[in-house]
Amino acid sequence: MSKPDIPKPKSPSELRLDLVSKDWVVIATGRAKKPETFKKEKREVMEEPKASCPFCHIDTQEKPTLIFFNGKRIKNSKTIPKDWTLIVVPNKYPAILPGESLRERAEGPYQIMDGIGFHEVVVTKDHVKDMSQFSPKEIKEVIDAYQERYLELMNEKFVNYISIFHNQGYEAGASITHPHSQIMAISVTDPDIQNSLISSRRYWDIHQKCIYCKMLKWDKEDGRRIVFENDEFIALCPFASRMAFTVRIYPKTHLSYFERTNEEQKLALSEVFQAVLLKLRKGLGNPAYNFFLRTSPCDGKDYSHFHWHFEILPRTSIQAGFEFGAGIEISTIEPEKAAEYLRTQ
Ligand SMILES: [Zn+2]
Ligand SMILES: [Zn+2]
């Protein structure tokens, strides 16, 4: 299929609409930087000493909910075995806590609800080696842990939504430098995903089709925003990227629930995940990054219109006043150029 000719923009930027979230983003095409300029040769790495690292002294943490050794689950272990490779523990300083009842109350015009739920930390063994240096097999272990904990937590009382995210590096908001992900199982759905759920439902109701599948079909034929793909998964820089070098990883077939991912799909996902994180590491010079899972809530309702995915946000720039004030983000590189650069890494 021939690539569409994009008319040269008259202004130094383009406003692009995210079809699902309906957010406008500014792609600064005129003053756009070359992809190479995002690469930092020397990054300041703030590293906590191993001696005072809470995750290197995992026995000081709460009782683990899951232990892996080389991808295999260690069951019924009374003490923590020395040779664990991945461990999940309840957060020692949780933002939310398990509870027996969910109290709601009003204070004047305001609504208050108890912060009930589960807050866990997924810790990989090495103090320094982060996921961008993992093998596909090591990434698979992390994905397996996400899924196992998801399947357990979704059956807990008052859990309607499970958020899984990873902050790597100081600029990405990681307070502990030892690589770890977080799982929050909560009673309410975060507004960002709520928007995407409502919008993709509306599209499904009108067209009997998934809006994400429609975008993926276009992006696959167009090719310019693809970063990496295999038979099952595709990684691309979204048309309306909120930040420079944003990458999303989607299952190629229409899947609505992350927790139902099968073994073969998890292997394929790990391959794509590893390739993308390594490309970002090489291309941008070991950036701090966040990634998070976007999947259907687990409140028992039907979300078969939704298409789950991971979103990866490397931290190449600092958000400024305009982003916070206007709620419109400015990406200083075109997603097409970002993807082209990452493909060659
Ligand atoms: Zn450590
Ligand atoms: Zn779909």
C-alpha cells in the first residue's frame, strides 16, 4: 500500500487528536528536534547504596505474596529462599490498605471514601539492572508475576480496578532506586482509563468495531509509526503521542482483559517489551521511564469493547506550565520520526 502524502504544515506545529481519550496534543513539527538530540551521553544516576536498600534486605519487608526463582513459582516457602529472582511484597508504606468495609461519607459538597485496597511491590533481584537490560525470559517472569497477582487480587472484596505501573529512575518518580513495579488494587477506576473506556464503548456501539483495532490496522498499513512487532504484538509511537518517544504495545488481536493472556502471548509480549526497552535505552542513553498497563476494570461488567495495552513513557523532557495549565502536552518530536529512529536502534 502506498504511503499517504502528508501536506507540509504551514505552522510550526500540528494539533493532533487522540481518537480515544479525545485529548489534543501539540506536535512541534517546526521546532522539532532531531531524534539524536534526545540522547543524553551522560546521565546523572542517583544510586542508593545496597547497604541501605530495603529491597536488598527483603527480609525487612512484609511477608511476600509471591516468590519466583528463574521463572518458576516457589510455593509454600516459610522463609524467603536466598536464590529468589523476583519477589512480590505488600508495600511497607501503602497508599491504601485492605479493609472490611468501604465507608462513604459526605463533608459538605465533598465526597470521601475509605482508601481500601491492596498496594504491592514487584521486586527483581538485581539492585542496579533495570528492565531495559533484561532478557526476554527475565521480562516474562515480571509479566507472569503481574498476571498471577492480578488474578489473585481481582477476587478480593472492593477491588474493581487494578493498576500496574513501573517507575524507573529519579526523573520518573522512583523513590527507591532498586528496580521495582507497583500494583494497586482499588475500588474506583482512574479517570484517565474511564475516558478511554467510555469513548471506546461509544465507538463500539455505533460501529460494532473496536477503535483500537481500527487504529492498529491503519498504523500497520502505514508503517511509519511502528517500532517493533512479532506475530502477536505490535509496538508503536501513537499518532497523538503525549510525550516525545511514547511507545504503546498492543496485542494484534482484539483482547480486552490482560489477565486472560495465555502462555504463547506472554512469550511474544516479553519479546516486544524487551526490544522496545532496549531500543529506548540505546537510542536515548539510558533514560528514566515509566510504563503502565491499561486494561479493563475487574468489576464484573462487560468491557469487551476495550483493547488492553502497555504504555511506555521515557523521560526526555520536563513537563512545564503549559502542560499542567492547559492540559495540552507538547511533544517536541513527530511520532513518525521517533519510531523511525527507534527502529534503527
Ligand atoms: Zn537494592
Ligand atoms: Zn481491538
